[in-house]
Amino acid sequence: MEEINGNIASPLGFSADGLHAGFKRKKLNFGWIVLEVPASVAGIFTTNKIIAAPLVLTKQCINKENKIQAIVVNSGVANSCTGEQGHKDAFRMQQLAADKLHIKQQLVEVASTGVIGKPMPMSILEEAISKIVVNGNADDFAKAILTTDKDTKTCVVTEHFNRDLVTMAGVAKGSGMIHPNMATMLSFITCDANINSKTLKHALNEVVDVTFNQITIDGDTSTNDMVVIMSNGCTNNKEIIHNSDDYEKFKRMLEHVMKDLAKKIAKDGEGATKLIEVSVEGARNSSAAKMIAKSIVGSSLVKTAIFGEDPNWGRIIAAVGHTDTHFNIDNIDIYIGHIPVLKPSSPIDYDNEEIQDIMSSGEVKIQIHLHNRDCNGKVWGCDLSYDYVKINALYTT
Amino acid sequence: MEEINGNIASPLGFSADGLHAGFKRKKLNFGWIVLEVPASVAGIFTTNKIIAAPLVLTKQCINKENKIQAIVVNSGVANSCTGEQGHKDAFRMQQLAADKLHIKQQLVEVASTGVIGKPMPMSILEEAISKIVVNGNADDFAKAILTTDKDTKTCVVTEHFNRDLVTMAGVAKGSGMIHPNMATMLSFITCDANINSKTLKHALNEVVDVTFNQITIDGDTSTNDMVVIMSNGCTNNKEIIHNSDDYEKFKRMLEHVMKDLAKKIAKDGEGATKLIEVSVEGARNSSAAKMIAKSIVGSSLVKTAIFGEDPNWGRIIAAVGHTDTHFNIDNIDIYIGHIPVLKPSSPIDYDNEEIQDIMSSGEVKIQIHLHNRDCNGKVWGCDLSYDYVKINALYTT
């Protein structure tokens, strides 16, 4: 597998673009992906009970059609909690885009992200849709879906399946309201492999559990999250069958792309100055390992300590003890970077300068060894800074 | 029932005091309560699996003896995660205080709060204990137990039981690591009523669920929390029997004191500028009501919006939807103060100035109506400010 420079339209048969519409004052805020031919598709949607109108529609179309030929996205207005009118507006968004592109309406997916409760400004949307062109600047798509993100998030990989070179590309947006189990995050993944929608769904479900579902920014989940993967078969490779060697290879590509995007989302969490990676090893089972890791990376006290570059492991052990899991409280090791600070369950003297080097780097790794069984878990998050407060205190007003 | 000015030694038969020792540079940091005669006692301790040494000892003594005659507390060093030495130090703290006061060792309780993982400075502790005097300035006890709290938290009430006037007093410390189910919070409640330890425990357990367990500052729990209530019978009232009218009256006193302290803890949460009160009404059951209310008051996005005085109800509804509960998503009302902003599940236009008045007050009330059944829940929390980050980024270093 090779990571290459590229964009969401790097796989064969895709085009994409973005533009500035009136949804927000600055920045691109409307984007689209268009496929030459309908592709296999799979999606995962927010676990929040309040689901935005465009998600309800997209989920329904994907599940019914199992095919996709275009996706249009706006940022700035979420079309969430907008009542019956919101559903009508999402439907109209889909209909207008389908008419513009001469594609069957049910093959056009819609997504929105931004402020909840604000009605969709339909005249702005209509004008934006009228400007859709095929074969534009695909780099702009990754920009158009952002909200408070500082950077675009893109990952492109290639891999040989026999003689056929398959390309997979992913983009994502994240920032606030990010938590395990999908939350204000959009991610779109394109691929030119030959794989059916059912197999694609298997792969997506397996990979999301060790990637996007393992990041947390602030514990909130949103009403608008979705990950959509589409694969159009333009490579003409032999069809990838569930549980075959090719399937495993395809999953490794997908895991590489989604893990890369997940870490980029965590690193670009609202106000973040550091990426935090927490590994829990030796847990009784993998759900306990994940729960403990998430408790640490989700703790406001741990996050502020890391922002302050303070190796306050007392807050780490408190976050471990706070979980509803079983472990031996007398045999816990904690490492910050490679330096043991607690072992076994007793404080270890450490070199202050050495640990300050780790704390002041852009990526802080925390390892917990529970010496229980052999199950592991890894999650990513970010620190909690003044800027997180600033960004979120002033978001709508 | 009457609320009066007073302190933790206002009930008959109690004395208390505090002093400055070397646990921290500034502020009082060592305090004690001494009883003329042993009293009935009940305690509730942290649910964190990592339990600090003084808590292990105090819990054991209270459960074994069912009596208490003194309690000594230090702030600045938590004596938590301090290995076998920590347990020896807690035992020595109890022993030295008992010797100084000429009280049976098992009737002396110990508590600590502060930095986790730092060994107890025994020479400082020994010197502090040597200075214990009976009949000192009881107001200083409430000061001595504080860590990052800005204000002392005290509540004193009196109530007639037939002709006998019973006095009950409570003090608390809170600030960081506060979450439902007891977390870095200490509270001591004194009373001169005649009630046995078993009945006291019933009352404490019932009342804690609608008071201290309904506050959340940052979702973390600590290794050192405890609430201890002691009642010495000095009033000579007729013994209060479980489930009698007097018991209900006693519980109302306790609820008044503990709710007052809980709200004071929430209002003085680290960096807090506002108290947030969330009421959920019409839920399917009371645990769903509490879970939804806690999800709202625990949401970093809601907390930062309230800090920014921004009526961003989209984040409130997202926090409702984020919970693992059942409700009708099409029939939710949200009020900020008395102003409806969502009803039923659709945005309502509101007067901007009117809502700004509410958002800029020191106490923001949020009400949710689910129109499901008739179960309610109420929780308290605080906003998330720059100062929360500042305080916690710089705590140990």
C-alpha cells in the first residue's frame, strides 16, 4: 500500500468541487462529488436520537437503492431541528441537484453541517446548486465541508489487487461535538475498486470501530454525522468478496485512510494544541480497554493538564478508576511517552526534563498496562485549551 | 425550619477549628471537628475504584464502630495513590490525633484532599496535629478544607421537634472533579438530634440522590470524596425513628442543607461564572429524567455556550438526543428561563433582549418537557470558562 498526494477525486471515475455560497460569510461552504457511473455505497449515521433532516433522507436512499451517483454538502447550516420544513428542504436540495446533474434523484445524497435549528436558506442553496459543474477543482471539496476546522483532512492510498491498481481517497471534517460513536463529523470515502454494497458495509462497520469511533474531542455527539463510502468498480479488478484475502487487503486500505483521518480530526479538535493517544493494554476484554482509554482521553482534567504540559498522572489514574470496569487496582502501570510514572500502582520518580520534552511535543502518548488479560484498546483525542472555550462561547452569536 | 447564621459547631456539643500548616503555601489547610461525646454517624464514599488511603481507613472505622468523636482533615495533599506508605500515614494521622485529643483511635476519622500521588509530608502533619485545640474558631474549619474553591460553603438550619430545637449544620468543599455519584468533594454535617446511626444512614442515602449526586462540574470523579454526617443527641429530643413523621422532618432539614451546599458547590465550580439548573419534566422514569438533565449540564458545548451567554439551544437538544433513553423526538419543549425556544420540537421565535437578560444573569435555568410520563429530575452545574482551563492547566506545576 502506498500513500500518495491526491484528493477525493483521485480514484477513477470521480469528480468533485466546492464554492463559496452565502451559508457563511467567509470560506468555501458548498461542495459536491459526482460519479460517472453509479457506485456501490455504504453509510454510517449518527447515534444521536435527534437526526438532522438531510441524514434521514440520505440514510433512507442509501438503504433502499444501495447505489450512489452524487453527493452535495453544505456547511454553515445543519438543517437539524428544523421541523417538517427541514425535511422538505432536504428533499428539495436533493431534487435540485439531481435535476442539475441529470441523475436519478434517489442516487443523489445530501449532507449538511453547521448551526442547529436555523432554517435552510433556500435561495442561497438554489443558487449554489445552479453553479455545480463537473470536473472542477477537487481540492476545494475538502475545504467546502469544514466548519471550525483549521485544516482540510485528506488521505489517499493506492494498492495492487493482482495487476489492478486500486485508489482509495477520503476526506473528513471534525472539530467540535466529536465523540465515540460518530458525532459532528462528516467523512466521504471514494474508491474505484469492484466491490458490492453489502461487502462495503461489512468493511465500513468493522473499520469504524477501531478508527472514527475511537476519537473524542468533547464528549458530545451531533445530529448530523455521517460516513459514506462509495466504490464504483472503474478499476475493473476481480470483485472483492467478503472474507477473502482481497477483502482483508481492502480493509487494510480503509483502516489506513480512516485512521489517518481520525487522527487528523483529533489533532484539529476545537482549540487543540496537542494530539493525545491513549493505549490500554492487558485489559480483561477489548470493551474495557476502550472504555478506560476513552475515560482518560475524555477527562477535562487530563485534557487541561496536557494543555498545561503538566504530567499530572493523578488525574489519569482517577479517570481509570472512574470507569465501570474490573481490574486489579494494585497492578497498574502508567507511562507518559516511554517514561513510567506509576508502577505497579505506586509512584515512580522520573526525570523532570525528560518528561517535559514529551509533554511539550505536539503528540502526547499515554500507556496503561493493567496486567489482567491480553486485550488492548487505543483512542485519540486532544487537549482542552483557552481556544476551545473561546470558539464555543462565541459560535452562534 | 429556619435557616440561621452559624457554622459547623452551631449544633450543641461540637467544636471546630482550622489553621495554616505547610501542606500549601497560602490559606488554611488543616481543620478538625471535635465532639464532647461520641455521636451516631453515617458516611458515603467515592465510587471511584481508586480510593485514597484516608477514605479506606475512615470507611472501615465508621462501618465498624458506628460512632464518631472527631474528624481531622488536611487540604493540599490527597494521600491517594501513595502505596502502602499512604495507608501507614493515614493510620498515623488518626493515631496522633487520637492521642492529642485523648479519644479512642477508632472514633477519630481522617480525610485528605489535594494533589494525587504526592506522599503525605508527615512532619508537617505531626506539627499541625500538635496544635489542635478544642473550642477554637469554628468558622475556620470551613476555610481549612478548601482547595481551588473561591468561597466557603456552609448552611445551618434549626427545626422544632416537639419542644426541642434541633440544629443541623453542614460545610462542603467542591470545585474540580465534581460529578454525580460523589467526586472530589468533602462534606461534613453536624447535628444535635437524637437519632441512631442506622436511621442516619437511611436518611443520608435517600437525600444524597437528589442533592450531591445531582451536581456535575466536569464529569470526573475523585479518589477522595466523602460525606459524613454525625448526630450526637445533645438536644435530648425523643429518638427519631425510621419512617416516622419526625424522620420526614429530619430528612427535610438534611435535604435543605445538602441541596444548599450542592448548589454552592456547582456555583463555585472551577472557573464558573454561572450556576446552571436543568429540570427535565415528563420523562418516562426518574432515571431517564436525571440522565437527560446530566447530559445537558455535563455537555462542554452547552457549558461554553452559557459562558458566552449564547442561547444556543441546538446544543441542548443534541445533548438530549445523545442519551441512551426513550422519548418522543417530535414532542420536546425547551425553555431557557421562562422563554420557550423549541416547542413541540420546532424552533420558536423569541425576543432577543429578553433572552439575553436571562443568559447574562448569574443563574441560568433550562427546562425540558418530554410529555412522556410524569417523572422529573433536576441537576445543577456550571459554565465552562477560560478560568477552568487556566486553573487546571497549572494545578500541580
